[in-house]
Amino acid sequence: MQTVTLNDKQKKARRSRNVALALTLGGLVVLFYIVSLVKISGGLAG
């Protein structure tokens, strides 16, 4: 089985994509959590 070796530019690009993906997923988790809290508490007006 052959493995692919990445150069430094490709490693940096992959890391940047991974960080962006992690931040996006984390943001969605926070957004869903806030929406759930608002729904459970009966809305902003109370």
C-alpha cells in the first residue's frame, strides 16, 4: 500500500481547512444550544 506524502504548503492548507471546519461545527453546536434554550424557556418574551 502506498502512502501520499504532503509538502509543507499542502499540510498548511489541510490544517487551515480543518480549523475552519472545526470552528463552523462548534458555531453550529452553540447556535443549536441557544435555540433549544430559547424554545424550552418559552421564547424571549417569557
